[in-house]
Amino acid sequence: MLKLQEIFIQELMNGFSRVYHVSHNDLDGVSPIVLTKLAFPNIRTKVVANGGPVDIATKEYMDVMGKEDLLVLTDLSPSLEVAGLIEEKIEEGYKIILFDHHKSAMPIQNPTWTEIVVEQNSILACGTSLYADFLTRSNCLSDYSEAAVETCVELVRSWDTWDWSRTGNLEAKKLNTLFYLIGIKEYIAFVMERVETGTFSFGKEYEQVLKLEEKKIELEMSKREKITREFEIDGEMVGIVHCENYHSEVGHYILDKRAHLDYVVLINLEKRTISLRSSDGGRDVQTIAKTYGGGGHPNAAGCEFKEETIEKYVSPYLNRILAA
């Protein structure tokens, strides 16, 4: 059977009738959607949360796609059950490819349709960087400034892997802040405009807004740290706090202030989700999230509310807060 690269390049020579794309709903998931919009003329896209929505969106597109189409999945992975359905479709002649960098995706690794890479040449990968590298090798982005594409991809990779905190790349942090400020639709337009013009910069129209937002984030980090409560859970020291925004910033701020914590749990009561954060070399929180049907990275992961997570994290925190 042909490998992923061979299938893609052969079909690319003739072009696809339509490209379907399912991706994650964070910065590293939406950025590949931008690349698809730049590379292909006839597309349909969905951005979804991890877990069940991935399977639903993937099956919806598999039900309507033809053998002359392409289905792309980036920065997420379906369940083993749906991965099996994908492999059946590929055996029938359908074209489906997946790019992911999460260790939790390794169980579905298959050279005929997946490229799951955590690290490339000693550099942490992300969904955007893997997909961009593939499109570049396939000559799909040759109409655009290589420098502008590389700048955008590196900012996304630096943020998503948290390399920015080690290298001091504040532009990556600013890009993620902008993403959540302006929303998915405007973010896509923002990046496409810069790639198409050949220069990647935030511009005066966004710089002032970003400065104000950074001050807001600083205040939020301090506020959340003050209402963080500590618990001993399964022999580990865990900080728990209610937090609806800026999970990575808040989580790492708390860990910096409270170095004795093994990890931090950030509860979003409105969305009924839990985000987990740990320091470099610390607790592998993706193994915790995976236990409850979630996933992520060793230092950043998450899952939806389950009966077990409510009992272990949510209820103890709320009881402590209400009793104060």
C-alpha cells in the first residue's frame, strides 16, 4: 500500500474536487484551516473540541465525500473505532490524511494515512507545523511568501509547545491573545491577509488592543492565584481554581508562584471542562486527562466533566470556597 506522502502527491497532480478539513478549535487547530484556504480552491471546514465532536465531524464528512475528494484532520485524532472506519474507507479508495503531535494519538498511528510526530529534529512539533511542512513539500503554498508562512507557523508552534516561554518569543504569546480576542473568523482573515501580502506583522490597529489585553491578563492571573485552593489528591499536591479564560497563562503563573504544586486544575463551570497544567519535567497531566476521556500534552491537557472529575476536583473546590 502507498504511504501517505505518495498518495497525496499523486492525487495532487490531478487536483481534488473538494477538500474537507476537520481541526481543533484552538490556535494550533484553526491555523491549519488557514493553510487549507490558501492551498485549495474548493473546501469545507469544521473546527471542533476534542473528544466526541471529532468523531461526529469526521463521520459526517466521510458520509458525503467522494473518492475524488480529500479529508484532512489536524491537531486532533478520532477514537479507535472511527480510526477503523477511516481505514476501511481508505481501503475502498478514499483519500484521508491526519497530522497530529499529541502522544495520545499514537494508538492510531498508521503510515498509510497518519503523520503523528511529537518532535522533529529535536524541536517540538505542532499540528500547524506538520501540516505546513507537508503542504510545502507538496508545492501547495508556492504562490505565497515563504517567509510570511514560516513566520506564522513558527509563532503558532512556539505558543502551542510553550517554547515561547523558554525563548522569550513574546510575539507568539501575542498571536494567541489576538486569536481569542478577535475570534476564529477574523483570525483566519488576519493571517490570510498577511500571508497574501507577504509581510507578517500585527499592525497598529491591533498593537494597542493587545497591550490593554495583556494588562487584563496580568490582573486575571493574580486574581486567580489568590483564590486557588490546595488539596492532596492521590498523594500529590494539586492547586484547583475556577477559571474561564487564559488557562495556560493562569496555570503557569500559579505554578511559578507555588512551586511545590505537582499540577494545577482549572475548572470552567460554564463549559463543564477541566484544564490541567504542570511545569516542564513535572507531572504528565495528559495521562490524567486520558483517564477521563480527554487528552493533550504532558504539561497541558484537558477533559470534559465526568462524575469522577466532579467528585475528585470540582466538588472539593466548591465546598472549600463556600465554606470560607
